[in-house]
Amino acid sequence: MNQVLIVCEGYHDRAFWAGWLESLGCTDARKPRDGSVTPSSVSDAFGKVDRGAYAYDAPSSTTKIRIQPAKSDSQVVEVAITMLKLTSIGIKVHALLNRDADKDAPTTMSPRDWHIGVLSYAHSKEYKATAHIDDILIGDEGDGDILSFVTWQCIDPASEMLPPKQTLERLVCASLAAAYPERVGPVRAWLASRPAQPSPGPKQFAWSYMAGWYADHGCEDFFRQLWRDPKVKAELEKRLTEIGAWQLVQRAIND
């Protein structure tokens, strides 16, 4: 069995990942097969899937996938490396560490921008860690776990129609704007019309789209629903491909 571990910041990231994996043909391992609604109890290389984690099976392999929210960007590295200690001998883990770039657009974050923090934490816990071009190997060559990095960002130029910071919301809003350009004006007009308005941040843009066209789904399912819309899915795939994340995820779940 191969194990993929996705460690993300929070629950909205978890929902986006769930929608992404389902769009790739992965199946929810906790979904009951008897038609009931109570999630089934399942285990993977790290033990029981609980504490807000989701579990998926890859479409055509023995690969298991866990989405584990770290609950803050500062905890992503610690949670990922700590969880590697829970695996059994002989199980290879490909961990995808995920967070917002949090840089002013159009500046983006390289996978190598993760390396100093990850190597420092791994060495502080007495893990053998080696940096490769984009990945980090935990353990010995040929027998270790791989850490790779998925950063929420997009290369769309800075615009008053998009959040200024590189975040999941900016990636989503850029994809929505490209899929449905007729929605951009109303969203911008609404943000500009608010009395005593604060500066529009990432969530204000995203929730404006959610309230206008996806309100029935609620805030969390909004990030899954995006993947069910063919137009938005195509734009998300384009942007995730441009930053290399699409190819990385395909490689991880199909190994």
C-alpha cells in the first residue's frame, strides 16, 4: 500500500482538496456502502482517520489518501513530519504540504521557499532530511518518505478584480472570473458600495461570489462545488497546471 498525506491549513482547504480529488476519480473511503449517512470508520497508514481528517482511495491503484487539516499555516510542517512517525515499516508516504503563499500578487512562492523551515524542523526532531530540487526526502535514499509542496497562488496579474494576496481565495476568484466574466462587475460594484468599507481581502471577494451564486451550498461546500462546475474546473486545472500543482498531485495519487 502507498500512502499520500495532504496536510493543509484548515477546513476550507480540506473542502477544496476533497472536491479536487473527487474530480480526479478518487472515492471517499468513509462513505458508507450501505446507503446510510453516518461516515464509516476507516484506518490508513497513520491509524484511525479522525480529528477532522478525510480519507480517499485513488481511482486505479492501492494508494490511500488522507487530507489532514493542521488548523493553521504555522502548524503544517509540524503536523506532517510528526505524522510520519506513525507509519509502519515498509509503507512509503508521499506527503503534500499545503498553505497559502501569502505574497503580494503577482509574486509567487517556489517549492524551494519551503526548504529552510522544513529542514530546520526535521533536523530539530533528529530526522534525516535531504533537499532535492523541489522535494525533501525524509530518511534514507530509496527507503524514505517524500515531502512535496503545493502552494495556493496563481500567476494572474494584479488587478482590482482579484484579492491582492496569493491565497486559495485568489486562485478561486481568478478561476471564477475567467469562467464567468459577467460576474466580475457585480462583485466589484458590491464591494465598492459598502458603507465604511474595509479594504477588500481574500475572503470578502470569495464570499461575495459564494453569496451571489452558490449560497445554497454554504461556505465550506462552496469550495467543493467549484469542482462540480465544468467551466470553473477547467480554469482551476489551467491555473494549477501553470504552478505545477496539478502535475504533482497526479503523480502522487497515481504512483
